[in-house]
Amino acid sequence: MYQHTRELQFTAKPEKPDALYAMKLQEILGGQFGEMTVMMQYLFQGWNCRIPGKYKDMLLDIGTEEISHVEMITVMIARLLEGAPGETTEKAAAANPVLAAVLGGQNPQHAIVSGGGGQPKDSRGVPWNGGYIVSSGNLLTDFRSNAAAEGQSRLQSSRLANMTDDRGVKDMLAFNLARDTYHQQQWLLGIQMLVEEGYVENEIENSNGDWENKDAAHVFYTSTNGSRAGEGLWATGNSVIDGEPFRAEPLRPLTDDDAVLPAPDPLQYVTYDGSQGPGKPGNAAGAVGQQAENVVTKVKDAITGDKH
């Protein structure tokens, strides 16, 4: 359950309207790394969190704070659009609000669609997309994604702050920058606590690490002539997983598999030279049969202890 407080978390009052800047501000509202993304990302991570207590509460607390940030920026955009589209000296523009919007650099949708209000879109008018969010159920990987999202969000807010002299806008962005600074630390400290409390062995996601190709986990492959990438710690240091040394090697085939594909289903009409023999016609029944065979194989492997 959520409740709404009428007062904003922080003041969102520009000194004067600026329709062009309102369009720019849409990026940190409905863009890939905007406030809508982190709001939904943290809320879904919190709703899906299976550890009652501080981790779940923290996710839901910050997700709720991000709702406040969405509201602040939406209000700021609406206030920046006050009186838009702005007056121009052209008679044609004065008689045509949409033309005035275009000439003034305003997003026409602010005049046509939202009636002078913010939208769940980025600065180009692309709608916000639920595919932007990360919610895997694994707190280690999610917290890493969260720290990266906050860093991207802060960078964009910082760039936007350099694009205006409006004191009211800059004051709100200064608050947002501070929260992004804090939140980056919050996620990194959350990762540290996951390690300290034994939820993960270390700060690297290492599921199924007991059967991964150990040698491949210690190599940096170079593929550029004269590459100096081998000078980095990723090639000269030691693994944080097992302490074994890293090394650099030229990228090369590790197999004789030449990626030749099987003969295609003749009913798919694929261009084919016949080199792999005749193809087998496929159908839905065959797919179901294959799936059943795969299930039987998995059960057999489970019984015999062959994990993969």
C-alpha cells in the first residue's frame, strides 16, 4: 500500500518558463536511465525480494523515494511549459500554436498530447519501456545494475545542469545529484553487506562456479594488433574468486568446430546446397516429442549425478 503526501520531496520551481529545456528534462524522467526506470527497477526488486528485513525494506524505501523524484521532475516540466508555446514575432506562428512550438524548439507533443505537462517519454518522445529495468531476483547482480543506473542517471543530470542558468532548475538538480551520489554508495555498501553476511561468497556472481571452465576464467584475449590491454590488472593480477593469476593470450579458436549447420527443414524453404544430406520435415508433434525426450534426459542426469 502506498500513500501520497501533497508536498514534494524538494522544491521544483523554475525562475521562468523554458519549453526547450522542458524537452531536454524529459530524458531524466522517461529515458532509459531516467527516474521512471530506477523507480520501477527498485520497486520490482523489492516486491520480488525473498529476504524479509533490511534488504527488502531498503529496496521498497528507495523505490518509493524514486516515485517522489518522478513527481518532482514532472512538476518541473509542467512549470517550465507554463505559457508555452512562447510568443514569436511571426504572425503565422502567433496564429498556430503547433508551429510556434516547433519554431521555439519545444517538443510538439507537449503542446498537442499532454497539454503542457510531462510525459512518460524520453527527450526524443520515445515512450518509456519496461524492458529498461533489471530485476533478476539475485541481489548481488541487481545491486550492481542499480549502482550503474544511478551513475548514468547522475551523469545525465549533471550534463543537464550545465545546460541552464535557471536557479530554480539548478537547485532541484543539485538535490538530485546528491541523491544519486548517495544511492551509488548505498548499492555498493549493500554488496559489501551481502558478502559479510554470507549471502554470496564474494562480490563476483559465481553461480555454477564448481563446473565452469576454470582455465577460461583466468584469460584475457587480445584481438587488436599491438594491443596494450595485457598491461591491465585484468591480465596481470589475480582472480578475486580463487587467487589464481590472470594472463593475456591472443584470441584464437579453441576448437575444431567449424559451425556447420544441420540440413534445414525442407518445408522452411531455406537456401541449401545439400552438403549435410536431406533435411527432416518438422512439425509440432516432433517438437513436443523432442521436449519430452529432453525432460527424460534431465531426470536421468539427476539420478546419475551428472549435473550438466
